[in-house]
Amino acid sequence: MQISDLKQIHIEEYNYNLPDEKIAKYPLQKRDLSKLLIYKDGEIKDQNFSDLPDSLPSDSLIVFNNTKVIQARLYFRKETGAQIEIFCLDPYSPHDYALNFQQTHKCSWICLIGNLKKWKEGSLAKSIEKNGDVINLKAQKLTTLGDAHIVEFEWDNDNYTFSDLLEIGGELPIPPYLNRKTESKDKETYQTLYSKIKGSVAAPTAGLHFTEDVFDRLKAKGMQTSEVTLHVGAGTFKPVKTETIENHEMHTEFISVGKTAIEQILHHKGSIVAVGTTSVRTLESLYHLGNLLEKKENSGLRVNQWQPYESENNISKEKALTNIIEYLEQHNFETLIADTQIMIVPGYDFKIVDAMITNFHQPKSTLLLLVSAFIGNGWKTIYNHALFNNYRFLSYGDSSLLFRKK
């Protein structure tokens, strides 16, 4: 498909009726008792997630996104009584996540601001208490970036990092479509068991179904696992509001992949199974980063939205991954750090991923476009089946194991 045709895909073709009662407002008490829909070669099977180890190819390498959701919502109250919500999206200064989280006095973030009309000027202040300590936190709006704003935070106790402040004084940002407030148990249930690298404002929800028992059974079957990091942005919930996808701006996300993981993916001869669309975007971005390195176009190490469709992608997966490893070795790096804006839509040529585990996504979303790109028009059959067979939808809902259409 020509890129000009691809950009004219009508988002209405990826719409379906999702009744509110089908959206899971809470997770099941036991994660792996969720339903698992398996789709392969046009056939659907209904199983439980606990059956996953018996449903994957024995030669699978399963790739997980180990990002951890941060308590990214900070609430301030003005002297007038107005409440202002500051939703931290991405670190601005320092730009690096780890460095930003380690700051002990001042940092700035790209933020969304709730009740912005009540915050015209001046700074906001709040006190946060921990173990008898009082930390005075100030927020100052610096400049505007489209719908977002750069906000500078400053606090008076250098015994606490910004990561500490979010942990103590922030709120976990559960998805807006749950239509409820964050509850204390969400702090546990809205994290994967293997989450470790702080940075996401939304969970990689396909991973929420994994339990220690499932991991033990995967290991017993000799399946390999690997981890990547993609910090999920709020844009993951952003529906496509334009008639065609050409004018939809995909959100940019931070990815980090260790050299060891890239070597593992390079040398693996069996199936590559991505846990979640975030892992899919990370793995496929690796190919395109390797392609940029092949062309010596490695400025900033970033995959732009339409790059996979505009560039010649003739090199093999092996060559692309080798290019990245050589780049890391040349610079004495152990980890690839990059940004990706990759938008995977029908017509995309998958380079690395053979199967994926994913939940059921919102109508007219880029995630549904990705699913359609992966399996073809079969997505409609799958979603109709799920709707009529009591599957639970979205973040806290059930999941599917999809094998790529080849």
C-alpha cells in the first residue's frame, strides 16, 4: 500500500459499539483467572489466562515491558479554594527520567493542567508530610507546549528526591474511562508484577494478567523471557479525532533496551512474543532505529510517525539489530536510549514480532489500528466474539493472544 493511500484510512472503519457495562472497572481478584481469547489462522479459542503456557509455541521468546506507573497526578489548592491538578507526563529538565527522578531541589516536567482557567499566574504551593518531615513543594508554570505546559517544581528538603515526592504526595493516574477515583488497591493492581523502571503514566495492561504461577510454568516449559522499557504516555488514551489518520499526531514515547536483550532477540531462532502493544512498538522501533543507523541517519535516535512507511526497509531484522549492537559498542553504551513516535496501522510490515498478548482496546484508537495491522480485518470477528461472550474490556479487562497474519 502506498503511503498516500495508507494516510487516507478512515478511522470510522475502526469503530465499534462498546457498552459501558463491558468495561471492567476493577480487576479480578486473581490475575490469571481472566479470560484469554486465542486467534490463529482465522480461528478463535476461548481459554483462561492461566492456560497461556500451553498456548504458546515451545520455542517462544516472550518480551515484557518492565515500566512502572508513577503517581503522576499532583493536586494543589489555591487560597481561593480552587483545586488545580498537575499531571506529569514527561521530564523536561533534566530530560532523562532517571536523572530527573533523582533531583533533590528543582526539576521541570511537561504536564497537563486540570482547572487551568483558575491558575492564571503565580506559583502554587503545598506541604507534603513523611515520617514527621514536612516538605514544601512549589509549582511554577513556565511556558505552553500545545495542550501541555512546562511546569517547574521546587522543594525545600534535599533529603527527598522528586521520585520520593511523587510517591508520597502524588496520585496514581488510572484510565479516565474507568469513571472512578483512584483507590488504594489500584497502587498494586495497576502495576505488573515485574514493573521496575519508573516513568509510565499508564500501565502496559497486557502484563497485568501474569502471576508467579504463570511465570513458573513458562520457565518449566523452557520458554525464554526478556525485558524492554517503554514509558507509556497519556497519549495512549487519545482517540483519533480526525476523519482520516493522516492528520492524527502520534504521541512520542521513551524506550530503553539493554544490549543483552537486543543480542537475545537477534540470536533467537523461534517465535518472538510481545506482551502488550507497548512491547510491540518497542520491538518494531528497534528495526527502524537499526535501519536509520544503516543509512547513517542516527541523529537523536528517534523513530518518527511515518518513517516506517517513507523509508526503504530492505535490510534484514538481523542486520538492523546488529547495527544497533555495533553502535552501542562503538560508544561504550550498555543500553539503547531512544524516542519512538511509531504509528502502526494497516499496511505496516512487521519485522520482529510474531505473536502478541494484548487486552481489548477502545474504538477508534491507534491501539486498535495496530491490532488490525497485525491480524487483518479479523479484528472485527474477534471483538464481536468478545462482546457476545462476556469478555471484559480495556485496562482491567480480559486479554487475547494474537498470532500475526503471514
